[in-house]
Amino acid sequence: MIKFTVTSTKGGVGKTTLTANLGALLADLGLRVLLVDADVQPSLSKYFPLCSPAPAGLTRAVVGGEVTADCIAHTVVDGLDIVVSDDPQGQLPPWLLQRIDRGFRLRFALQSCAVRERYDCVLIDTQGSIGPLQDAAVLAADILVSPITPEILSAREFRDGTMELLERLEPSSALGATLGPLKAVIYRQDRTIDARSIASGIREDFIRLKGRVSVLDTVVPYAKAYKEAATLRVPVHRHEPAREGPMPSASMVMHRLAWELIPSLMGLEVDGQGRRP
């Protein structure tokens, strides 16, 4: 089982959209996928319709220290389940803050039999603000994925905030929680010269970090298909399986991203109905 946490110290960069669409594609490719909505604003929990809601969610999993079957809801996408965010009053972060083991609560919860024996992949969505819940999600991951929008102020804030996050959590490795490598994804890149220039600068900045952070080759372009798919509550690779023009379809972009993050999937594809040819 491999665990990804999609994180950024900046809000509004597309974490939830990326998590939902990547999870849906991996499920269509044949993996058993569990989404975890670790954001007190439950956007991921509402992204896809549920065919079988669960009586509990993230709060019970974190407080109880175990993801049990009654914490797991089933979405309409076959093979894609979710632990929903169920803390509208934001009580979970203050509860975690008082715990000595706050950084490890989610990590340990995801080691339960209900997760370890049933899923191939876990994708955790996080809140944009720094806090104990984001820390717990980051420390639960094998690999961190961070979308970066190619805007100069956004890129600077991401770089500085991300490095502060990594440096602050790095000592946790001495306690047995190795901090996973961070893979940055250039996200919502438009076709302007300015955006391409900033994206190039982002790559150069992270090269200087000596492998601690790497930038993926896959670039997610700015395209209306992602917003349309979110409105329709369908996976974007099904919504736009192909398109005319020089820009790759959303399906092709998401396939490339999945292949780059999990190389063993290279070459596996699904069509617009989510079926493998």
C-alpha cells in the first residue's frame, strides 16, 4: 500500500481537485483506493456522490486511533472509497494540539486492518493553513504531492512555506516517522510566456534543494474541463477523454501524472467510461 498526501501551505491551489481526480483514475485503472479528507472544510467529501455513506468519518478515525469499517464511505466510482471530514466546528485540530502523539495519530490509524488489507493506495487531502491536522497528514504519507500555480507570488510563498514545513517536521524522523519525498506539480499553467517563464524558474529553484523536493515532468494546464468535471461531480478523465488542438486532454494529463507517481502503472489506460481497453 502506498500513501500520498496532497499538501501545500497555500490555499486555493487545487489540492482537492487533484486528489479527487487522481484517486478516481487510479480506481479506474484497477487499484483499490481510499481517499481521506483531512480538511475541516469538507470539499473532498462532497466531490463525488456517495452510494453508501458511513456513520462515522475522520474524527472517529483520528480520536480512536483506527480507521474502522464504519469510518469508510463508498463513492459512485467503483473501487474509490472515502473517509469523510466530519468536523464542521473545527474541534479536531485543537484536540490534536493537546496530544503528545498528534503528529502520528493519522499515520497509526491508517495502519489498521480495514485499510492495510483492503486498499492499494491512500490519498489524503489537506487544509491550506498550517496546523496539527496538516502535520498529521504530512507525516502519514509515503510521498507528498504539492500543486504549484505558476504565479510569482504564489510560487514564492509555496517555496518558503513548504521548506518551513519540511524543516519543522524533519525531526519527527528520529521518532520513526520518515518524512516522505515531496513531488511538486505545476498546476493550472496557462499558455502565456509569463506562466512558462515562472514555471521554468520554479524548476530551477527546486533543483537547488538537492533532491529534497522534485518537480514532476507532468504539467496540469489551465483548462475549463477541470471546473466542468467538478461541477458535474465526475472524474475529469471521463469528462474529457480527448480534445482537439495542441493542449493534451485532461485524460492524458491525469494518466501521465499517475504514471509518473506510480511507474508500475506505465502504459495502463482507461477510456471515457472508465474502462480499460
